[in-house]
Amino acid sequence: MNYLPSDYLPIIVQLVLALGFIVITMLVTHNIGPKRNSKLKDEPFECGIEAKGDARTPISIKYFLVAILFVLFDVEVIFMYPWAVNFKKLGLFGFGEMILFMGLLLAGFYYIIKKGVLEWEK
Amino acid sequence: MNLLLLIPLLPLVGFLINGIGFKHIPKSLVGVIGSVGPVVAFILSIYAFGAFRAGNNAPVIIQLFDWITVGTLNISFSFQIDQLSLLMLLVVTGVGSLIHIYSIGYMSHDAGFGKFFAFLNLFLFFMLLLVMGSNYVIMFIGWEGVGLCSYLLIGFWNKVTNYNNAARKAFIMNRIGDLGFLLGIFLIIQTFGTVEYLPVFEKAVGMSVGDSAIAAITLLLFVGAMGKSAQIPLYTWLPDAMAGPTPVSALIHAATMVTAGIYMVVRSNVLYALAPDTLEIVAIIGLATALMAASIGLFQNDIKKVLAYSTVSQLGYMFMALGVAAYSSAMFHVITHAFFKALLFLGAGSVIHAMSDEQDIRNMGGLRKKLPITFLTFLIATIAISGIPPFAGFFSKDEILAHVYEHNKLMWALGVLGSIMTSFYMFRLLFLTFFGDFRGTHEQAHHLHESPISMTLPLMVLAVLSVVGGFMNVPHVLGGHSALATFMDPLFANAQRANPALFEHGHLDHSTEYLLMGVSVGAALLAMGAAYVLFISKKNVPAADGQESGLQKVIYNKYYVDEFYEAIFVNPMRKLSDALYSFGEFIVDGLVKGAGGLVKLSSGQLRQLQTGETGFYVFAMVVGITALLLWNFGAIIFK
Amino acid sequence: MLSIILLSIFGIVVLFLGFQKSKNILLPATLLCIAIAFAANFVHWNDAPGLYFKEMLFENRLTMSFSAIVLLSAFLVVALTRGFADDEAAQPAEYYAIILFSLVGAIMMIGFDNLIMLFLGVEILSVSMYVLTGSDKRNLRSNEAALKYFLMGAFATGIMLFGIALLYGATGSFNLTDIRGYVGTNSFSISTLLYVGLLLVLIGMLFKVSAAPFHFWTPDVYDGAPTVFTAFMSTIVKTAGFAAIYRLLSGSFEGIYNFWWFTLAAITILTLVVGNITAVYQQSFKRMMAYSSISHAGYLLLSLTAMTAQTPDAIVFYSLAYSLATVSAFGVLMAVAREKSVQSHENAEDFEAFNGLGKRNPLLAFVLTVSMLSLAGIPLTAGFWGKFFIFGTIVERGNLIWMLIVAILMSAVGIYYYFKVIIATYMKDGETGALRVPPFYRIVLIVSTTLTLLFGLIPKLLS
């Protein structure tokens, strides 16, 4: 199948329209809207409650660790699905592979527990 | 045959032990360690000789490993054992062992005893590499190595400036020669595509006589030989090299290293056979060197200087033999010369030792009663070098002269003249040193003593060799079998195939040969008689420095060659370099500094790019990628 | 291929060894692991070249040689980590495990036969390097370096991945042999996608070996990382990277040499010039070594540009010579800086640190001198023959002599800054008092120096 450059024309038209809409809207709103700055208006708005302190509060590293570990194991487990679908076709070899995979995963899991990463308070 | 590997390895081990540990090894052990290597190497060489004879004289190549491979050129680290390398091996290890043993006695009072033996062993290692290598590159490594050791040993007593200058002179003169050798090797690679002896010679056989490439190669190699073997015009370093300890002079500057040039020419005999013009040049330079050095020797008063000029002159004889394609005669003379010249130097060393480092023969005399062994052995060596039968020198020198006679009668006549001078200055030396009355100081007279056994034993062995050494190659005319020549014949088979005409000359009939022998022996005896009359009957003693006149003065000052070189080469070079220096202040310096400055400047600029900001780095990367894409695909995008 | 499996298992084992009370066992255990992997690497030495894991990986003598160099350098570098576990808060087990895992990545890069494996190898190696760069957790510069390295590395990885995708789009396969087949059969109608894809993959790889203009991360990262890992990066990553580029170009794209050689030539020249010239101005030894590593990448690229039959041998020899010299140079720096950092925290890694080293510790001075001579390419060292072989390939190619001239000029510039180190060592006066070197260091340094000299005397030994 050969595509000619002219076949891409609809896409380009679409692109131009999309970009054009954004650019024009931004230009128009900036130019026709009135600008009245005041101290009150410049304050951050948070559900009507007065803002206090710095937004960049340090958060315990443990949050990140747990979060990243969750993602890690979650993603790894996804590998189980294609395997389950093809379980019969892959047969004993596939089973062995999956055991090895799970073994490695468990080793990692064991390491994490041993290391004390999941203990919230110590 | 792997035992052969030990031959060069043993001296190296000795060098390492003495070189690394000379501060910790007791003095008594140093000499033993230093001497064991050469002696065992000598025994192994004899064994190798036997094995070689038993193996039908076939050349043996011992491949150690491939050393350098560049494209099609492959240079391997390998040894070649054949007639030539065996003869050299025997001479180098044999004479080397004797000189090592001698050094135990001679150097015993020196502070640098261990260092001395380490250098001596290192020298032996390189010398063995030189003669055993199976290609020109290995030979070159050995060649450079012996040059380095020679430099180290000449300047061994490096507290004296003169000695250092002598060492430097030797080094520089040798470098000039080495440059020729190196260019020769490059040309060999260019012409033959290999540096291994056997393939090179095999290929050379097919080339025509007088081929210009071969002529260039042989000439360049000969330049190398000139430097190492002290031929005109590169000979002046050798007499100066006598600044080194006497065993060094005996080993390096008489018996072994200086014959490397001869070895190289004999090794390349096929190439030289194809270049008759080069051979002619070799012969003429050899003859000129022989005559000039001999005449300088006539009036020298330093015992070692006389011997040094004698060495230069004898080397000239050898080159003359090479020039008339008498390769085996040249090798024969190398061997006999190694015996008697080493003996002469060691004897001189014994004398110097006894005289408390006095070297001027005008201050000696009558030593034969105090140093009987030294005197006897020195006498034998003198007879041998003068060419009086049946001592070693007679046979070898006579053979050379016979070949020269076949080649050119005038050269023969001049050769005989040289041998007259040789005989004269040697007997002059002998008579002045050992006969007459003692002319030294009272203290010296009191101190006179015969040297210890470790010094006299090598003298005696060498004396025996100087007496019987000639019998290894007794010519047919005297009822011998030319054993050495027959042994070496296979070496020249290729050369004979390549240029048969060179080896075709009418055989001298017996009566001519007898006549030639008679003339040279008669001449030598005559010179001896003259010396006897002058220095024993009339008790002449050479005048003090500066009292000579006329021709004698010119000769005494070595024809002013050193001054000539000083005026022609050294001073202009110095002036030129001065001029260039001041000139360079502006231009050369400017260029160098400019280039350096440019590098520094651009370096400073480029450094600015390293801002430390990741954003900029990524930006630079993107610019790079865009540039590459545009460059490669710009044509498609902007079509 | 056995070595990959072994190293993966060993990595996990070392990780768990870390729970042991005594941390002293870790170093010997890691060294043992690498030694075993080194031996296992040669199991198939005498077999015919083979494909493994469903044609994912490839193994022949060349890949085994590269792996051997990587493992040897790793062994030497790891041996230099002695004293690493002394810090209370350090987690040596994890670093050792990461080192072992990174070696798996390196060997995969060396022997990939499928672009997926190339990507996987590059990522395993790179991610390990990001972590190791930042291993000095309390040092801001180390953190900065790690983050920089990570950001830029991720960027380069993205570009490489994009290139791989384009290659797949053009040829319909990740397999090197299939791509080669495509290039061979469609020589007149090769899709533009393939060219663009190749270029992008090359750019990604060139980033990893720090070729200009993708080199900017190198000085900062080398400077910031702990010296041991700088040594690790500059030897192992470089060797593996060049093995991978060689494998990619020779395995699939020899047919379109005329397309890529000029691009590579331009990058080579730029790399040589930038690396050598910028190195001149550096005051810090580590930064100088970083630029020097850029310039050595240039020499290796030179041989890749030539791409003759001798190229693989030349690269193997050069990588080995370069790795040995680099390990000894960094080893000496560590020995000197360790002493110095005790007294003051500033400038411990400048050239001045070497002042008077010749008197303080002749061994270290000698090792450093040999290493610098080898890097500069002075005869009787392995580096000389490395350059010699590299230049030989250029000469063999014939029409690239102009590159050779640039390279020789640049190596003359190189002599300047390498000799600056030697001069500082022997001619400048610095602190006095003998410098003590732990025996472990001494052994590593002596081994690498001996090998450098040995290969310098007898280059044929390696064949």
C-alpha cells in the first residue's frame, strides 16, 4: 500500500484547525479582557481557607518507597495475565518459566521485608 | 633445542639479580653470579654446536612468538642457529666468560663492582640477541642494546667529565650508523616484504646483479656497520672508548661488539654479492681504515690507545676481506682476532693494574721480570697479531691477503704495508713495556706485582687459543683442510647462486701462495727487527708530548681527525644551532608557542561550554541531533 | 552465555549476603563471583559461534574477548573498593550487587543479536550507573551528577528507542540478521525510515560512550561520582558501548557503509578535538581523565569509521590497553586522595595531589607514569600498540588518511596533558613523608601495570 502526500491532507487540516483554535482563543482573551490586579486577587485560592506556610513540605521517604514498590509489583503481576491466557499452549515449560519469574519476584519481596522497608514505624 | 633459549636468558638473569640487588649481595657472590651465566651459556653453546653437527648442519629456526603483525608484515621473535651464529655464539660466550672471570680480579677494588657485572651481563644478553636473532629487527634490537651497554660502560667511571664525553661521542657516532641500519631495514621491508633472513635471501637470489634497491640496502647497512665497527669516517669514537674499564675494552671494543658490523655483512652476504659496487666501497674503506689506524698506532704512547688503533686497523682488514667476497676469511679473522686482541687488552689491564692505573708506556719498561705470566702471554699475542707462523694471526691474515691478492695486487701491497706497521707498533709496545729499565716512579716500582690467578688464568687460556687458534683453518697449501671454510660454505650457497661470477677467480698456484706467505712473514719479521733495534739496542724512548716534529707530529695527533671533525662538523653545528636558537626565538618559538597558545586558547573557549547546566547540555544534544538529521536528510526534507 | 546467568544469580546471592553481620565477606565474595564468571565466559571458546535464547544473544570469540575485558576491568575495579564498607551507613552489599547486575547488562550489550536485547542491556547498565554515581549520598556533587546523568541518559535512551522502533518499522524485525538481509536484498529501495532509525540508534549509543557533541554529561558525572565508580564507568561502559556499536554496524549495516561513514567520521573528528583540547586546561585530575576518556572514544570511533577486517582486533586491544591504564590511574588517584582527604577536604583530586609522589612512594609514581605513558601512546606500553593498530585500520581503509593526520595531531596534544601528570609526580616538590598504600591496592596496581608493560612488549600475546 502506498500513501501519497495528499492522503495526509485531512490530518494537516485537522492539526491546523486545532492549533489555530487554541492560539486564537488565547490571543483574543488576553486582549479583550480587562485587567485589574489587587493584592487579594493575587493570593492563592484554596477552598476559602487562608493559605499557610510553604507548599513544599517534606514528606516522609516511606511514602515514595511504598508507592514505587506498589507500582513495581503491580506491573510485574500483569505478566501473569498473558501467561494465564496461554496457559495450556505454553504447557509445562511455561509453567517452569513462570515459577522462575515468581521466584525472583518473591526473592525481591523477601529482600524488601528483610530490609525493613515496609515497617512504617521503627 | 629449547636449551638454546637459556643462552641469552642466563646473562639476563644475572643482570636482573645483580642489577636489582647489587646493594644487598655480598661482593664475593656478585662476581660468581655474574660469571656463572656466561660460563653456562658457553657450555650450552658447545652443546648446541655438537647438536648442530649431529643434525647434518641444517639451520634451525626457533620460533618463540609472533611479535608484531602489521598488515602482511609479520615480525616474529625467533632465533636462527646456523654456522655463522654458532661461531659467533662460541666466541661471544667463550671470550665473554673469560673476561667475566678476569673482571672478578680486575674490578675487585671498585665501588661499582655489582653495577659493573650487571652491565656486563646485560651487554652479553644483547650481544647474544644480536647474533642469534633470525631477522633484521631482532638484530637491530641487539645492536641498539649493545650500543646502550657500551655507552653505560664507557662512562662507567662517570665522575670524570672526559669519560662522559667519550661515552657520549661513542653514542652519537653509533646513532649515525644506526640511522643507516634502520633505513636499510625499512628498505628491506619495502623491497622484500619481510625481515626474516631466510625468505629475504631466498627472494634476493632471483634478483639481478647490480639491482639499485639492493645497492641502496647494502650501502645503508654498511653505514650501520661503519658506526659499530669503527670504520672511516666513523672510527674516532673507538680510541676514546678506552676510557671504560679495561675488561670492557677487551670484551666490547675488541672481541665482540665491534665485530657486529662484520657479522652483519657476512649475514647479508647474498645481498652484498648482488651489489659488487658496494663491495668495492667496503674493500676500499676497509683498506684505508687499516692503513690509517695502523699508522696512527705507530706513535701512540698510551698502552690502550695503541691497542685501540690496532683494533680499528684489524677491523679494516676484516672489511677488506668482506670487500673481496672472502667472507669466511673475514670470520676467521674475527675469531682469531677475538683471541689475541682480548688477550692483549687483558694483558694491558694486568699491566695497568700492576702499575697502579698508569697507562703511559713511557713510564713503564722492564716489567717482564715482575710480571712473568703477563709478559709471556702478551708476547704470544704480539707474535700472533704480527702474523708470524704458526700463531693464529698468521693463518687468518695470510688468508685475507691471499684473497686480496687475487682481487687486486695494489691493495695487496698496501695490505702488506699495513701488516708491517702492525708488527712494528706491536713490538714497539712490547719492548717499551716489558724490556729495558723501569722508568716509572719509585712508588710504582715498589707496588709492582703479578696479578691474581683469576686474572692470569684467562690470560693463559687465551694465550693457548692464540697459539693454536689458527689451526682450525689451515689452508690446503700447508697440508690442511680449510676446516672452517668448509664448515661455513653452506652459508654462501645462495650468494654463489645469485652471483657466480663473484666467486670465480683463478686459483693461486702453490708457489704464488708460498711467495705471498713468505713476503708477509718476512715483512713482519723485518718490522720486528726494526723495532728491536730502535727500542732495545738503542733504548729509544718516545719523546714527551709536544716534542714531536713534522709528519710524526701529524700522526701522533691522529692526523688531526678529531680536530678536523671538531672544525668541520661540531663547531659549525654548534654555531648553526646557536644561530638557529636566536632565530628560533622569533620564528620557531613563535610557531611552537603559537600552536600551544592556540590549543590553550581554544581549550579555554571549549571549557566555557561546560556550563554545568543540564538544560544546556540537553540543548546541545538536540542541536547536535538536529544538525546530523539535517545533514543526512536535509535533501529529502527540502526537496 | 553461562556468565550472564551466573552473574544474575550471584547478584541476588550477594544482595542477601548483605544481611550477614560481617561485611568483610562481601568484597572477596564479589571478587570470587567475577572470577567465576570470567572462567565461565571461556567455556565455549573452542566452539563455533552460536546463538542463544531463541536468537536473542550471540556468542563468538570476539564477544568473549570483549566480555573478558569487561570482567577483568570489573575485577580490578572491585578490588579497589576495599575500605568501602568501613562507612557505617554504607550499604556495600547493594553496590556490589548492582555492579554484578550491571555486568550482566554489559555482556548483553556485547553479544546482542536482537535490538530488544541491546536496549535491555543498555538500560540495565545505565540504570546501575545512575545509582552508583549517586552512591555518595551525603555529597551534593555526587547527587547532582547522578541526577544529571539520569536525565540526560533517559533522553538518550528515548532517542535510541525511537530509532529501534523506526528500524522495526522499516524492516519488520528486531533481529540483526534479518535487518542485514533487508539491507542486502533491497539495496536500491531502502526505506528512509531505516536511515533515520540507524542514525537515532547510533546517537543513543554514542551518548553512552560520550562522543561529542553528546559528551557534555561526562566531565560532570565523572567528576561527581566516587572515584571507584568513575573508574568503573570509564572502562566497562566504554568497552561494552563500543562492542555494541561495532556489533550493530558490522552485523547489519555494512551494506550501507557509504551512508554512515561520513557521519561517524565527523563525530570522530569532533570528539577527538573536543576531548583532547579541552583536557589541556583542566586542573582536576578526574576532569582531565574525563576528557581523556572522550578523546579515547574518538580513537576507538576512528577504527569503527574505518571498519576493516582488522577493526575488531584493534578495538579489543585498544579497549584492553585503555582499561588497564585507566584502572591504574584511578587507583593511584584513590590511594593519594584517600591520604589527602584526611587532612583537608579541598582539591584532593587536583594535579597538585601528585606533587612529589616520586619521592613519597616510588611504586605509585611508577604505576602512574606507566599508565600515563600508555594513555599517551608511548612505545613499550600497551597503549602504543593500541593506537598503532587503530591507525593501522585507517591506513588499510586507504581514503581516510586525513582523519589519521587529525588523530596524530590530537595525540600530540594528548602527550602534553598526560606528561603534566608525570612532571608533577617527579619534578615538583610537594608534601614529604612516605605514603602508605594498602596491600590490596598494591596488588591491583602491580597487576595492571605489569599487563600494560607486557602487552607493550609483546602485543602478539593477545590473539
